[in-house]
Amino acid sequence: MTEPRAFDPGQPFVVYVGPFSFPEGGAAARRILGNAQSLAKAGYQVLVLSGQQAADDSIRRIADGVYLASTSERNAEHLPNLLRLARYVTMGSKSREWLDRLPGRPSAVILYSGYTPYILQLRDWCRRAGVPLIFDAVEWYTAASPIGFAASPYLWQTEIAMRFLIPRLDGAIAISRWLEDYYVRTGLPVVRVPPTLDVDATPVGQGGDGERLGLVYAGSPGRKDLLGVLLRAVTAVDPAGERLRLDIYGPGPRDLDVYGVPDLPTSVTAHGSVPQREAMAGVAAADFSVLLRRPDKVATAGFPTKFVESLAVGTPVIATLTSDLADHLVDGRNGLICDDASPETVARVLERALTLTGPQQAAMRAAARHTAETGFDYRRHTDGLRRLVGSVTCAKDASTKRTGT
């Protein structure tokens, strides 16, 4: 058995950098791991430079071809607002200094999040080093109102990055067709890569126990996921908790109070924040996961990781169609579609789900898993990422030769 190879800066490598936690860090970390595995299969070593862990000059192996180092960029959360804002303006400087100490030069630097501060720090370094800078675009933040936007410096700098800075970089990875189309129109080389994971290494669940239809929600609702709509629909369809079971991972029991749904059935269980492995076990043990969102800009630009993860464990999805879900979710085959996000519509879909036979549910589970294998396994996106990195690297080399820099 061969020993795992250590990071070798003399071999082609890509650096994935940003103010994220890794390898534990929610959907962001899972996004980066999937793309890193695709790039590793394409022949690149991938050095993930995390800004959220304590600074550490050592490089440790996370997976085949994937390595981790840390810069402690995000160390100001405990400071007063003004000091935290001042520190935020210089975010990315530690990552730039870390890159400067590397004995070799990467084939590309990929930035996840960080937006304006990180771009301003990394852009000039990449130009001097002759290294292309690629942005991994996974969302487009908006405020609930113009007043909310005006009051948020964070949203200002994000908007500046998305509209003016990113189009002047060397390339982009887009999580959705909407973001792909936007950056293609700016003339930027773009590859579309949805959330991915190692489907082969993801065990398939067995679904519910057959006594009640098992539903699951896993995640942090925020303003995107309409958990309150689901609670109202479940209460309307099965007030006594005799036909449905809803397990919620992320929000705790007190978090449900904000939705103002009286007399929740005892079959609704809010487990609170749990490790990712436990949440995924809950998804695998359900008959359906539920994902309800409004078709607004935030939902359209993004792509829900929880949708991909549910299909990977073989759990069909009940969902409204936002982002690119219409490309993957086929009503009655690998899930059920809600035409809108009203409690009445969701309740009708739940009633329909209750009529499904055991063989129908089994067929839907098999189809859900097949969709994950063919659309969301990281191996399926190796060629696209290889082409993007190769093309921007060649373009950067040609530009460097022309300018002599």
C-alpha cells in the first residue's frame, strides 16, 4: 500500500482561498471539497488556504491531492463594530503574505467569498506573479429592502465585487446557470459547476419506517428556506401526527416559535444543531426531504447543497423550482414539485405523497440516487474545471509574454 503523497510545490497545484472554515464549515466547506476533488482528479494538487482557522504554516493532507493550511484571517469577530470593520477592510492580506512565502507558484488561485477585500489583496499579487485569479461564484446577496441595503456596508462591497471587480478577473466558476450567464455576458471565461460530492462514498439510506411518511428539513433557514410554510402545511394535513413525521435538523424547538404556528403536531421534532453526519443520517432515514424557497434573486443565483445531498443518499425531494432545480427534479420520478410556496399548495403535495405505494417510493429513491450519480458526483465536473484552469493559465502566460512582466 503506497503512502499518501505530501504536498509538492514543484508539481502543478491550485490554491483555493477565502474566509471560510475547512474541512468542517457547512455548505461552503462541502462546495470547496467537491471542487477540490474534481481538480485533484484533473491532475492538480489543491491547497486549501482557510482564513477561519488559527494560523498554521504547516500543510496537512485532507484527501487524495487535497491539502489544508490556515491563515487566521477572521480573528476580529470579538472586536467592537468599528474595529471589526477596519479589520475587515484588510481581509486577505494574511493569505497574500502566505502565498508570497510559497516556494512555488500555483497554476491558479481560486477565491471563494471574501469579495472586495480579498480581491483587492489577491489581484495585484496574482498579476505580479503571473497567476490567474478565478472567482467561485455561489450566490448574490441582496437585502430585504432598499433601506436594508443602504444600511449594510457588507452588501455594498459585495455588490461592487459582483458587478465591477469579478468581471475583471481571469475566470469564474458559477454554481448556477443564472450566474454563468451573467459572467459570460461580461466576457469572462466561465464553467458551471453545481454543488458536488463523492457520491460513490455516500451510503444510500433506507427511507422511512413505513408507519408514517417521514419528512425531513436540514439546514439553516435564514430568509431563504420557508420552514414556516412547511410547518403550516404539516399541521393542516396531519394535526394529530398520525400520518406524517417531520424531523428538523438545524433549528431547535425554541427556534420554531418565530414562525407562529400554534398547536404543532407532536410528530414534529426539532433536533437543533447537530454534526453534519447526524443530519445526513436523518435525511437518509426520511421518505422525502423538503426544500421550499421563493423564486427571488438569492434563490435563483444560488443552488441548494441540501438538494444534492438528499439525492445522494437516495431521498427524493419535495421542492419549489428555484435556481436550476428544474433541470434535475422530475415530478413523480425523483421527487415532487410544488407549483408555489403557499401552505395550501404544499399541503396538497403532502397529501399526494401520502398516496404513494411502497414500490413507488422505492423507485423514487433509486431515481434520486441516479440523479446524484449522473449530475452531482465530483468526477462529472473534472473536465470542465480542467478546461477552465488550463485556458486561463494559457491566457495569462500569453499576456505575460506580450507585456514582458
